[in-house]
Amino acid sequence: MPASGKNNHVQLSKTLADSILNNLPKKPIVVLDIGAGYGGVSINFALRGIKVIAVEPSATDRRVIKYLVNRHSKAKGSITVIDGFAESLHIAKNSIDLCILSQVLEHVDDPEKTMREVSRVLKKNGYCHLTSPNYLFPVEQHYKIPYFPLMRRRLFSKWAIFLFKTLNLRNVKNVESRDFSQVESFIKTIVYTTDKMIVKLCRKNNLKIVWSAREYQKNVFKQIITHWRQNPKLIQIPLILLSLPKKIFRSILALVGILPIKLEYIIQKNSVQRTG
């Protein structure tokens, strides 16, 4: 990535960092960013004086994080970058106020071990912000191509290569000579994340979902309230009425799990260990 793109990454990640903080009841003291990537979110937290541990298995990405930290000197004393995998975190138990899993769960080898580690490292009543693609939505979010939800990965890779190579959806020059093996290897390892799967993992690991994008979209009344709050004037009433069919349709799609396109959750560790 060019230097300008790396610097922009921190600025572009500010919105996500702001959104996470705005949805928490209090400012976290220690944040664990699992699968930190280029570290945009981590650096934005560190710039606020919050202690951050950025875990990233890619040596290349860790170098990018360190480069960006050097470009944002105010973050230097607040961020630690370490090698590690989501399934085996070298972090003390009950030590983290907030875990971040931003578009990570679909890439891990073992989602269950990952959520078990999240539960282990979180303090009691600590939080986790999790986002992941919804693989019941009929467009794959990494490649932005239509696909049949939860189709067999071998068939999916053939379908993707057909779209890229035969139909040349991306208008690639000399497409016939291009190597698409990376597409096949990527799809082979992807985890089909769904709301049902994430809810099950949370219940199994002493975690409770306190907010989710799907539950919000299922609720037509909440959508109306949000619409009204954007501009609380009488002129909004006919606009809200006109948008009701769309809101109801969105609610139905969320009810069956097709929406939202991106799954998003605020998750809290239970203060008392569940049994049974």
C-alpha cells in the first residue's frame, strides 16, 4: 500500500472507533484488537490515550502498524503490537475491557476457540465489538460478487473464477493468462459467518449479545424512531409513512437472516459463569 493510502487508513478508521466508543457505557482502559490488520482502529483508540494491544499474525501488517504509529506520535506510548492468532492469545485472563474483532471471525481457523479466548481474556462485564460478513446475503462481501448462500466452497471457487475469468466482471486485461489460484485458496479457508452461528458461539462461551444490527433491522418501530431523530420535524411524518414498505421489507429480510449485509454486535461477558 502506498504511504498516502496507509495514512488515510487511520483517518478512515476513525468513524469505526468513534462508533464503538459511542455504543459503550464507559470508556475502556485496555483494548485488545484481534486481527488488527494495518492498525487503523488500534491507533485511533491509542490517540485517545487508551491502552491498546494490537494482535496481528501477519509480519507485513505488523510492520505497517509500526510505520503508522511512528507517523502518529501521540499513539506511541499507548499501543503495543504483538504477533499472535485469535485462537491462542498470549494475554492474561480477565485483563481486557474491550475486545475488537473487526471482519476477523470469517478468517480464523477455529471460530469456537476464538470466542472462547475472547471470553477468557475479557474482564467480567467487559465488552466485545464484533463485525463479520453475513453469508446468508447473496453477495460475497470480499469479492463483491453474487453467490448462492452457504454453497459448497469448491463450487463457490469455481463460480467465482467463472465470473472473474470467463465473464471478466472486473474488466481485467489479458484475463486468460491471469492466475486465479489465490481466489481458490481464499475461498477454501473462509468461514461462513451467520447470525445463528455467532449467537450460538456467544451462548456457549458465557457471552451475551446486548445489541446487534440484525435485531435492530428486525424492529420496524426502532427504524422509525431512528428516522424521526435524524430530523424531528412534522415534514418527516409523510416521509416516514412513504418509507414504511421499505422498512417492513427490510424487517422481513432480517427476520429470515438475509439482512443485515454486515453482521455487527456489542457483546458483554457475563458477570456470573453460566452452567448447563
